[in-house]
Amino acid sequence: MTAIQEIPLTTITGGSSTLGDYSGQVLLVVNVASKCGLTPQYDGLEKLHEQYRDRGFAVLGFPANDFAGQEPGTDGEIADFCRSTYGVEFPMFSKISVLGPERHRLYDALAGDQDVRWNFEKFLISRTGEVAGRFAPTVTPSDDELVTAIEQQLAAPQP
């Protein structure tokens, strides 16, 4: 297991988790927000999750309130909003910080010494737990660049 897969996480319902729980899968880690101009991307993220999950793929949502206060709700409010508004079934995690001194260790590992640019920045994680790609917030879930990268990772041999 890689170091990134061992970082402790909390699910949006309060359970303990790690990326290691998804070992052998291709993951798309996204910092999400409910009151952002990019929030409609939830719909496309859910479609990606549904389209590829049987091939070993998962979208993982990490709510963050770091950009203009666009994720002010509690975990329960966020979960309800995502389900009722966008039908989100992909795994969601407890609200974290992706910037500054309170930045979660996961985002330290994903972004390194670079800042996350905005809500809905996407990190593609390979089946072996390595960062395989980083996509700007404006890259939509249906963008050819992202879809091609996901398909390439899914085509890689399982560890």
C-alpha cells in the first residue's frame, strides 16, 4: 500500500476510511462545494462513477469550504443536498480543508507544494495508489482529456 492510501479519512457519515479501502481501483478525488458555479459538475461526476464503477473506478468527493465560503453546510446537509439535488451515490467524505495550514494530509500528498486552485479540482489516482493526473476545476467530467486519462488507467493491469 502507498503512503497516500494509508492517510486516515472520515466518511461523510462519520466512519473511518482510507484510500486503501479502494485498493486496486482507479480513483478520481475531487474537492467539491454545494454553492459554486461549478456545482453542476456533481451530475457529470455521478455519471462517470456509474459508467465506470463496474470496471474498478470510483469518484470520491471531499467537500471543502476554502473558496469564497461555497461549502458552508454540515456533513449531513451536504450529503442531503448531493443526494436530493444530483442523485450522488459515489462515496463522499467529511468536510476538510484543501488550503493553508489546516490543509488535510490527503491534499498535502495529492498537491505537494502547489495550491489547489478552486472547487472541483480533480486528481486521478492509479490502481497502484499513485497520482496519475491532475485536472483543473474547469475540466468537466465529460471532457475528453479526463475521460481518456480514466480509460487509460482502467486499461492498466491490476496490481
